[in-house]
Amino acid sequence: MAIQSISSDTTYELIKQGIKASNVRAKTIANNMANVNTKDYKRFNVVFEENLKNQGDFSKLELKRTNPHHFSSNNSNNDDSISIEQDKSTSMRNDGNNVDLDIEKVNQAANTLKYNALITDINNRFNNLKAVIK
């Protein structure tokens, strides 16, 4: 019976990407909130979950290669699943700014909840692994 490394677990890779996306989203939300009074500023949004849905089969995520001699799969690199898009379609005020501070605060709270859930999940996985090793 082969022992599976935690770094080759696709769920672990998804959690790791989710945490990375959550960090990018937190910075983006903070940037939007900082520019709430900037004339003609258009808010930015992080797209992660939608990109994962569009990728289809989650079991085919690319593993990280640290050496060019390592084997690679036929899939594209999964760093492309996190993207930042600018919302140019709306304008909340006469000065051209479309940042709604209330919406940004709600997005910040939701992002914090997602981040905490991902951290709890990865901690539980490591605790289970630690218990098995003991």
C-alpha cells in the first residue's frame, strides 16, 4: 500500500488555492475601501470560484514543479484560477466612483468567514495526519 503525500492531495491543493484567493480578495477589498472617495475609481473584484467551476474536473489540477526534470500533467497551471476584474459597468455617484462602502464591508465579512473556514479545515487535516502518525 502506497503512502500518499499530503502535497499530492487535490483537496489540499484546492484549500491552498482558496486561502491564496482569500488573501488576494482581502487586499482587493481593502484597496476598494481605501479608494471610496477617489474620483473615477472603479472597483475591483476577485474571481476564483467561478474560474474553478469553469475548469470542470477538479481532480486534474496541476502539481507544483520545483525542478524542470519533474513530470508534469497535461493540464494548465492552476495559478490562472485567481483573477482580478474591474467593474466598469456601474457608477454609484456623480464623480464616476462605483465603490459602495456597505457592499465592500459585507464582502470583507464574507471573505473573512471563508478564510476562517479554510484555515479550520486545513488545521483539522493536519491534526488528523498528526494523530495517524502518533
